Amino acid sequence: MSDDFDRLMRDTLEAQAQSYEPSGDGLTRIRSRIAARRARLRWLLPGIALATAAAGVAGVLVLPSLLPSAETDRPPVAQSGSPGPTSAPSAEPSGPTGSPSPGQLSDVVTVWPYSSRREAANRAPRDMASGRLPNLSDARTTALFFVRNYVRVLGPLEVVRTGPLEAGAGVTLGRRNPNGQLFDVTTIYLVRVARSDDAAYVVVRADAPRLRLTTVTRDQDGVVSVSGRVAGVHQSVQARLIDKNGRAVGGGYDGAAGADRAWKVVVGTTDNPVPTGSYAVVAQTASDADGFISELAVRAYDQP
């Protein structure tokens, strides 16, 4: 590149010089100036080349430190075939630990030991701390206590399985027939009163495998009709109401038998009405083989 530049400059200067006709020593002065310019150019051109190269290297070294790293700021790309980030499901029974608060979870009507989740969130911590209901934070223990001590079911019930159910937990209780075979009697549906792993459980309902408790209505002042369907031969249905203190306020039987049929039990009379309040409506059947319970269904009911 330097040789070409010298050649170009030389030809240009010589052409300019030839176009003039200097007088006296003017030609000598022109040739001296041309020689001086050539000498300066020979020194400047290598310096310019070196400066240009140095600037390029400096740009390579400086740019990464001045510009934000694309790899650092770019969000991670999900690999093909692998799921991208998803939000964790808001399962109501679990969540960050902390003191129960009524506003943490949506309210729901409950069967036991309180009338609603909101009431339970206010009262359960005190009842657990005082020892009145110390084991409400364990779903299995709560389910067994509810059936044995509140519903007062006779028979050696045991926990068959426990697992998630809807927005809470399901604890299936069963017992063994005279041949020693274990069968399901009921599944207790429970929810926590707050988003805490040690928050209390409360019972929302109990579902039976073949016994359905579908309707609870107030026919007239103080009279309540309880009805549903039952599947199975020789299934005599008993229905009753229990108040929040565990006291039965009335009950009755439907003794008809059939493989799949409707049943209805009337609780209370005009002379002995069901008082206003919150109740658990209990429907159950008994086994012909040993007389112990074989199906259990429970629902909440408010008598206006």
C-alpha cells in the first residue's frame, strides 16, 4: 500500500511541477519541497497503519465490557421436549407456613367441629392449644375422631387410604367383614382452615360408596325430610340430625330393600320440631351379617 501511495504522490507532484515554468531558483525550491513531503509521508504511513490496528484491537477488548452480555440477560430457553416454567398449583391444603388467618382461604360450610372454615380459622388455634381438640392438624386422626366421637359409629373402623381430594384431603375409612375382608365404609373430605402445614383440618362432608344423601329439605315448621338413593340388597337406611355438640335431635329408618332404590326419612314432628341451628345430617346402613355399619354419608344442614 505504501509503494502505490508513493507512486501516486510522485506522479501527481511531478505533473504539477511540469505544468509550471518557474523562474530563477523556483525549480530548485519545488524539488526540495517534493523531497521533504516524500520523507514525511514515509514516516507517517507506518504510524497511521499501527494506530488503526491498535484501535481495532482495543475495540474488540473494550466492547464486551461496555455492552451488556446477551447470554447473561437473555431468559433461559426451554429445551425441546421439556416443559417450560409453570406456576405452582394453588392447592388449598398446603402453602407457606404461618399463623392461620380467616382471610387466607375462601370460606366454606363445614360439618364439624365448626359451622364454617372462617369460624374454624378463628377458633381452632385456641382449641388446639388448650387441648380441647389437639389433633386437628392431622387428617387421619381428625377423620377417625369425627366418626367415632361425633357421629358415634359402632364398629372397628380403620384407615384404608389417604390422599388429595378436590381442594383438600380425603380419608377413606373401612372395616372388615366376618370373613376378614376389608371394605370401604366412607370417605371423609377435609380442608385446612389456613395455608399452613400445621393448620387445623375441618370436615366438609362424608361420602359412602353406594349410599347417596342427595336432598335435605324443610317440609314444614320443624319437620325435615332427608332423601337419597342406595344400591345393595337388604340395605336399611337410618337418617338422623346431630347438632354441633354431638347431640342427636331426631332420626328415623327406611326399611325397604332393593338393589338400587330411592329412600326417604322424615326427622322431627310438629309436636317435637327440629330447633333452629346448624346440623350434621347422617345417613347410614348396617350389614345383615353382623349388624355393624356398612355405609356412611354426612352433609351439613342449617335449619332456619
